Amino acid sequence: MTGAQFSYIQRVLVCDDDTGCRLSLVDVLRACGYETCEAGQAGEALTVARKMKIDFGFFDYELPDADGTTAVQWIQRERIKFPWVLMSGAETVAESSVAAAGAVAFLQKPLDIAEVRRILRDCLGLAL
């Protein structure tokens, strides 16, 4: 008898107050086989992370109630950890501060889908 292999669909949280950007990224992630959950604000992302197991996250830098790094800090205070990316349409975000906050990468909007896929492959170990 051989051992059964179990796999699950990995869940990605997308936190962006720009509905168009959020839905575009969600569509790409779903097409790549990921389950997604969405939030438009930092507090909403915290609520989602408390309810669901998150494997990876994309956070907009500028959210209505906090910045993306603060949103992740709120989540991590709950002892919920996952790799995450900070993304922004503003060019004023220093990549050194992104790394210091613990993000695995910074992505400039509009997002380069090939780069999104590479980051997910590198972080989650899946071929996309």
C-alpha cells in the first residue's frame, strides 16, 4: 500500500482598496489555481486572516485605515505568519523599508504578471 499524497489549494489574500487592481490580481491568481480572499482595508484583512488560513499575501501600501506594512503587523500580532508582498502605484516607497518590514518583495503598479508568478513560485514552491 502506498502512502496517499494530500495537497491543498493555497490561499492568497489580496488587500487593496482599489477594486479594479484587487479584482485583476484575484483573477490572475485564480487562473493560476490559487484560492483567493480579498480585503479593501487593513482591518478587513485582519478579520479575514483570523478566519482563514492564509499562505501568501499581497498588500497595497496605501490603504484607507493604515498602510500595508501596518496591516501585516496587526496580523502578525495575532501570531499569524505568511510571506507577503507590498505593492504600490506610488514611486516614493523605499525598497529598503519594504525589506525591513519583512516583505519578500515590492511590486510597482501596474503589476507585472510574470513577476507575480515568479514570486509565488519562489515562495510557495509551485510551478505556474
